[in-house]
Amino acid sequence: MSSLNNSCGNPKYRSPNDRIAIHFSVMSHSITTSVREQLAALPVDTFVWSRDLIGPSAAVETAISRIAAESEPPVLRVRKGLYWRTEWTRFGPSRPGIRQVVYEISGPGTGPAGMAAAHILGLTTQVPGTEYYAVPGRPPRPIRGVKFLARSYHRRELGMRPLEVAIIEALKAGDAVIEAEWPAVVRRVRELIEGGHVRLEVLRHAARLEHDLTVREQLASIDLELTGAAA
């Protein structure tokens, strides 16, 4: 009996299953520590993709998910694989805005569409209840308060900025969303170009690749009025 008790209490006599359990426990602890240290090194108020952290992908995702579930964690979960490096204050954790999330998950070439496009350009006083965003290629899964519209991939290839996309999308929607008269539309585009927010050359390239004939004609008209005025 004494021998049996000694063998049970001595690590030398642990079963293979016990040793495997210990190994995985140590490994899990190591990955979690590594992920925690990587998160601590990141600037606050930035996005963190679990795929960008060092370590086995599945183990890293498990570790960061557990960390995000802690009390006052260093990151908040935005959606699968995406987190926000937060900062805690007496008002609670900092959180990303909807637009920040939209552009992070959609990538370059994304911009407001429909009423949201006209509103951000100052061409309507109406505020959209649901914001639409035009996304090059396959749109991501929807998020609350936002819907995505698939558009041609050339917008990403051109590296179009959100306001450049907004101009095209507002023209595409036309009178259904634009309250301003045509001279005001041209004036607004001029202001955005002069302010460095919109690039005329990019709009020219985009106009040639747009399928909508009306949009192509309106962009050509804006181009003519702007360059004619400059001449």
C-alpha cells in the first residue's frame, strides 16, 4: 500500500495523460503570456487582428479571446479575429467608432454610399438612419446600423479615398439624395480638391471605369467646369 501511495504522489510515476495535460497547460500559459505582452506593446485606440500576433493562430485566437473576457481587459472584441486596443478611464473603455470599424474591415477603396455619401459631402441636410458603404469586391458581413454594397474592384486598385468614393456614389444616387443644385455640387468638389481631400486625377480614372453612363457624364462635366475655370 505504501509503495502504491508513493508511486501516485511521485511525478516520476505520473501517467502519460497526466504529462500531456501538464504540457498543454504550460504551453497555453506561455502563449497567453506572449499575447498579453504583445498587446501591452501596442498603442492604445488601435485595431488588433489576431492573425498579426506571433504564435500558432488557433492558440493565439484562444488566448486573446480569453484576455478580452477578463475584467477591464486591454482589448475589446470587435468581431471574430478583430480587437480594439482599449484604454480604461473612469468613464469606461475607449471604443472605436462605426466608421473606423467599417474602414478597418473593408479596406482601401471603401466609402459612403447613398444618403450617407451626400451627407458627408454636405449636399443634404438629411441624416441617414442606416449608413450604406460601397465596398470594392465582396462585402464583409454586415454590422449593426451599416449595410454594404458591392462595387467594382478598380476602386481598391486606384486607392480611392472615402470622399472620392462618396462623390461617385452621391452622383450615382442623384436627386434621390442630393438636395443641392448642380453649381453647389461642383463648388463642393472644387473645395475638396483644393483642400487636398480629393484628387481630380483619381476621379478621372474612376470615371472611365464606372459602368453608370450618367455618373461618367457628370464627372466629365465637373472636370470640364473645374479645369475650364482654372484656365
